Amino acid sequence: MTRDSSVLGVARTVGGAVGIAGRHLFRVDSNPVPSEWSHVTKVDPEPEKLLPVLYPLYLQHTDVLSVGGSRSVDQRTTEETFHLLEWTPKPTIHEPSGAQHVSSTTIESATFLAVPEVLNGDSNALVGTLGEGIEYIRESLAPETLDGVLPRWTPDAVSDRLADFLTSWLLHEAVFEAYIIQNPDSAAAREANVTASDCLTVEEARQRAMAAERHLESEILYLEYSGTFGGEEAAATLDAIRDATTWSRLWYGGGLDSRENARAMLAAGADAVVVGNVFHDIAAAERSICTRAADDLTADADEAAVREWVDRHVDVDAFPAVQYLETIPSVDDPAETARAYLVATVAVWMHVLDDGPTPSESLPERYRSVAGPTHADGDDDVRVDEYLDALTSALSRADGGPTGVPVTHLSIHDVVDG
């Protein structure tokens, strides 16, 4: 062994010891995932999973947005979703289900890349997909990125080394999200080949979480019931994992549609709860409601008329926005907040339906005239007026274009198409 290699070995050992001591003895929080995040909203780029037309209002209440999906998702739909989320005041992470969903645009837009690892799936879900992703970064994404900054005369050997460095750097900057999938009937389970026999006991989940934190150094441990509520079993598992881990963030997802369920998972030890399907359900419900409103209201209906129509014809308590907002403890009155947002939504829909793709009155002006004191809940960071200006421009061109709003992702998209 040479002296240089010996010095490097000692430095590595000392550095490792300092890191371990800081993390476990002195509880230094070096995890890049903020500890204050307690509510995560998953936004799916799948074409059939639309966003509410006034989605910036709803998303101002969550802590972070997670972009990811699998069915019919590609790089284009992912980039369009990130573009839409530029009008929200919240950080956005990218959790791709396929390596090709990642691009220089998504890397630039995302706070960080979250790489999924399934602890109870097949080997492909743990390392096979990761290997495919690394190959894509090294062979495609890194060279494409470097082509834009390196002069043409750069020697191949230098380009190759820089591509190696960039690949390792992107993985270093990413966070790793270790999944335990407990619903074998879910799409997530099918993707990772998790069957009923692969679902873990509380003790097995605890052991794998410990391995993920101490060996894989996963920044996030994700207990996923995907579409169904885990109840007491999930609570017991969260409690066991929380007791056995110290550094990783512990997230829970699955079947959350009430304040009671969300609080139960947080009380059991989850650092954050993850909500997805119920958020997209808002868009489907508002399409139905606004279509009915078009038969009864005129575009110039004032706030009182719209609110009266909503109160008479909509069971607001059954509106998915209430269930979504109930999962966020900081929202004091989910039902009244949902009602206010629905009134503003109906007004925007009616205005667009009346004027077609070239509204004579700007959407921001119309929105303000109806929303009144509910405008952005007083949060100056929620850029609703800017977003509606962009939406007006997109509707006038009948497509989102590179700088407009990708309207095909919104509940109102058929106004343009039809």
C-alpha cells in the first residue's frame, strides 16, 4: 500500500466515524429532506389524472409536491406538470417511475430527485431499476447536458470523465426513498412485483427499515398502502420503525381522506403523510359540477349568485376538496375553504365557457370579482393572478405551448378541445 492510499484510507475512516457520531451520538440532522414537511401532495402526470383549474389555491396548504406516475407518463407529460407547478409557492420533488422521465428540465425544476427503492419487491425494484437509471444518466442525460456547455473540440477522454463525474454528482444530490409496499392489489405493488406473500410483519418492516437507514442510507422510509388505509397495522408498523431509526424521514401514504386518519398516522410516528388520489378527485368532481352550473348560470353571475347556486345544488361535504383539505391539519375549516374555492372555480369556468378561447374580460379580473376575501387566502406567494393570465393566453392560442399553461392537464381542458 502506498503512502497516499494509506492517507486516503485514514481520511475516509475518520470522515466516516465523524459522520456516524454526528448522526447517531449527537443527533446532528444532516438529512436534506426538511423535518418540517408533514404533508406531501403527489401530483401525477398521467393524462387522465387532471388538476383542479384553481390548483394553486389548494396546493398552497401542503408542504411539498411530489411529481411521479407510471401509466402513460413520459418525459413530455412530466415536464408539462412541472411547468404547471411553477405557479405554486411550494417546493417540488421528482419521484420518477422510469429513468426516461428525468431530463435537464425536470432536474432544474425539482428541489431534488427522489430515487425509489422497494424493500419488499423483487431485486429489479431495488437495484435493477436503479441500474437502468444510472445507465440512462451516464449514457444519455449526462452527455446531452455536457454537449450544451463543452466546446466541440473537447477530447473524448475528457468528456467521458466529466460524464462519469456528472452521473455520480446527480446521484449524490438525489435522495433515496425506501418503500415498504403493503397493499398487493395496488399499482405500486404490480410495478415492484409485490404479492400478498411479500407483505411484511411489523418486525420484518422494522428490520428492513433499519437496513435501509444504516446500510442503504435512504433519506426517506416510505410505508405505502397505496389506495387503502393501513389503520392499526400501519400505526403499529410506523411506531416500530420510528423506535428503531433516527435519521431517515418516515412517510406514510395510502387511503388518506380525513383529518382523523392523517392525524392517526402522524401520531403513530410518521414525519409526513402523503396524499395523492383525493387531490386528483377534485378535478373530476369540479368538471361535473361546472357542467351542471353552465345550464343555470350566466357568465356575469356575481359572487352571491354563484354561491347560492353552489349551496343549493352541491353537497359540499361530499366534494373531494373537503377530504383533501381535511388531511392538512393547518386548514382550520376544510368545508368552508372548499366551498370558497368551488365558488371561484365555477365563476372561472362560466366565464371561459361564455367567451370561448378569447375572453373579453381577463380571468384574473373575473376571479378577483368573485373570490373577494378568499383571494389566495391572503398569501402573496400564491400567484393565482399570474397563473390565470397565462391560462387566458393559453386558451386564446388553443394550446399551452412552450410558455403557456399546458391546459390538457387541467379539468377545464375540454373547453379548448370542444
